[in-house]
Amino acid sequence: MKLIPRSCARAGLACTLTAAVLAGTGGCSASQASGTGTGTARAASPGGPATSATGPTRVAVDMTEWSVSAAPAAAKAGPVTFAATNRGADVHELVLFRTDLDPSRLPLDEEGAVDERGAGVELVDEVENVQPGQSKSFAVTDLGPGRYLLVCNLVEGDHRHFHNGMYSQFTVS
């Protein structure tokens, strides 16, 4: 079963067949098709980008049915790279939301996924269509202090990945 990225479908974006075939992902944009994004326009700290002598913080995120785990679970403000590995049997995605809401209070869309445009949540970046055994990453060049949530936001029939526990809290100081 081929999954269409939920963010593309909800936004009503016209994904071209050529880009999807060439990228092999069914994605909508060059950053989504390559599995990388910048996140520079969202969740940035005031005053410009932070610099680090040691480079970006690398966060390893493992996804399985039905869990998401991040190591480390916290980072200092500045550049952060999230490397998502699907260790499960189903296709997953990794969405980074900035939110102060408890996961049980997040707004949901009509399918039961986290509403990516809902009140109290800010979508920072994501990788979609992470196949079993595959890894994809995205880099946020200036992640600001705050509370974040790493979520698999896929809905496949009765399987609502977020509802089944596929999320993990992440803190930036």
C-alpha cells in the first residue's frame, strides 16, 4: 500500500508524479523527497542563529510499533539534527511539534491525527514515508528553547499511530 504524505494531502498541494517517481518517496517537495529539511523559518530563537564549536546536536530517534524514543531527550538551543530510524514493520513518519500542551490535550483532526495546524501546536519539521529498516533525517538550524513533541502522525485505517503511543517529549534549554 502506497501512503501519500498527510501534510501534502491536508495542505492540498499538487505533488507531481515525476518528483514522486524520481525521489521514490511520493513526497511533495525537494526537502521532503530527500528526507531532509531545514526548519530555519520555524521555532527559531530570537536574535539569530546560535553557533556551536562542536556542531549540531544529533538526536537518534527510534520508531517501532507503537513507540518513539529519542536519545538524548533534551538539547541546548541551536542547531539540532534528528535522525529517525524505523525499527518497526510498518511505515512511519517523524514530525517535530513545538507545544506546551500535554500530549492528551493536543488538537486532533477528523482522522484522529494531531492537527498540524491546530491551536497550541507549531509544526517545526518532519520526514515522511520512513520505510521499515530505513533512516531519514532533518536538521533544524536554530531550534529555540521550549517543549517539543516527536510524533508519528500517520493514520492507516484503524491504526492511529499517535493515539497508539507513537510520541516522545523533547526539551530544548
